[in-house]
Amino acid sequence: MTRPPDAGASLSAQLLAAMAAMAPAGVRIGCRTIREGDENHLLPQEARSIPSRLPLMRRASGAARWIAHELLADMGLNDVAILRGSSGAPVWPHGVTGSLAHDDEIAVAAVAPLSHVASLGIDIEPALPLPDDIFALVAVPADRIDATDPYLAGRILFAAKEAVYKAAYPLDGEVLGYEDITVDLDASDAVTKTGRRARLVYCVAPCVVVLAFVDGVRSEAPPFKREWASARQLLNKAHFFRRAVAKRLTRFVL
């Protein structure tokens, strides 16, 4: 199920249509153009849990959570605060898995009951080629990307590894580098060094959005607590690409 697009926002309307076409059964997915004032969509508890005082970061967080609030309301969960946990990851209500992401213009969110999927991860990227030097850091020989558009293959691969990390971490608690995830876009799946397998769906217009999901049923969160990698706290998006040599999958600070 999807939410209606923002009135007059043609970019988000196009993206929502593409995302709706790829969403698996039971997964609710939505998007929103980030706009001035979206920081006001943060519930009071959410606002207090987000340490960043940068207006653009809080605005993106508000936009992503606005989408998630609407999606959760479709599940009968109203006025649920999605806090930023001490690890940097969003904290979802009991019985729900979800994921948030944004680029400079669009925020996206996906949620699903744990009775449908064990975990979700989502990422959004501009529909532009990935720079060759970044591709060299992201790709490993076992990756398979021949089945997709060569113009965007690197960007899709990058987004897929980000999304897979978001889906895998709540289950395994492992901080992964790009080299620790093997993606097969030909088969629409990926596997981590721990053996965790995720399925992939994606769209490429007007933005690259990849959704990773782990099949199965999960009744509650695993008992471990570790820190998420969080270089997005330290780097803005432009600097992130240049310093990707740190090789940590990082976009969880929302």
C-alpha cells in the first residue's frame, strides 16, 4: 500500500508511482519532497531524540518521519514517535520493521509488519552515474550488475549495499563494509559476510531507490545492542563520497 503524493509535487508523484510498482506485498512505502518547515513534522519526543541542530538535517528527518507516521497510521498505529536510538537508527514500534532515507530533495520511508518480513532497508540516490573512484571502493568481483542499465549500475549497486546493511544490521548486529556485501542485481538478491540474504527491488526514475528485505517472521528485536556506523554524523553528503575509503555503510542518522 502507498500514500498519495504531495499535491503539485510532480517529482514525488513520479517516484511514488515507480516505488508502488516495485513494493512487495505487505510493505507500505512512500515519498515526499523535502520542503521548508518539514522539521515541524517531528513529534516532540522525536525532536528531542535527534541531536543535530542543522536545519537541513532536521528538515529531512521531519519529512521522512512524516511519511512513516502516515504509513504506520495505515496499520492502525497512530501518533507513534519514531525516535532516533542511541545507535543512530530509527526505533520502530513493537511488531514493525521499517527504514528511512533521503537525498537532498526527496525523503522516502518503508514499513511492514514483522509477520510479513523480518527486516527492511531503503536507500535513495540521484539517478546519476557513480564516480569511478567510488565505484572502485564499493564493488567487489563477486558483484553481478550486468542485467541493469550500465549508466546507473554503479549507483544502483551503491544504494543496494546501503539498503542491505540497513536490513541486515537489526538482525545480525554486524558493522559491514562495502566489501562485506555481495550484490547480484541479475538475481535481485544480496548476501552479507555473515550469510544473511536479502532480496532486492529497485527503480531508477526519477531517482534511484533500492528496497532490501529479509524474508521470514521476526517476533521481536534481537537481544544485542551495538553502535551503528554513523559517518553521516561526521560528513556531509559531498564529503562522504570523497572519504568513502572508510568503507562503512553509514546512512542511518535520521
